[in-house]
Amino acid sequence: MGVVIDYQIIKSIGSSGQISLGKEFAGRQVLVESPEPGVWVIRTATVIPDNEKWLHTPSLKKDLTAALAWAQKTPAKASDLSKLKMAKAHGTKRKA
């Protein structure tokens, strides 16, 4: 079971309508929900821009996991650049 943190703090809303949550949250994005008038639920959040959503799809996660597993079990070796240039020039695929 995880750690349960449940506490209440009294804060005042400033004349500009702002509430300070503390420096540990500075710069963070939050979701503010209002399930009923006078009740707010504030949760820290990570927002993913629309043009980066594809990075978080299950199929990409599967491909990335496979690529990382391959990289861990396949030792690095020096490339022969002359062979790569020749393969590119002739349109041949190189072996993995």
C-alpha cells in the first residue's frame, strides 16, 4: 500500500484571485476541477502537446521496448563508413 497523505491547510485567496501552493510546486502545471460550487480539486499534471501524443501510443511503446531490449543485448561496434556510403549509393540495405 502506498503512502497516504491527507492534510488540510488554510490559505487565503489574494485580491488578484490567486492562491500560493508553495515553492515546491513552482512552475508545475496543475488540473483544477470544480465538482461543485466552492469546491476545488487541484492535481499536479503533465500535459502532452497534441503533436507529441503519438509518442505515448501503445504501439510505439512496444516498438521502443523492443528497440531498447535489442540495444541492451547487442554490443556496439564501429561502423565502416565506406561500406555505408557504398550501400547508400547503390540503394542496398545494410545488415543489422
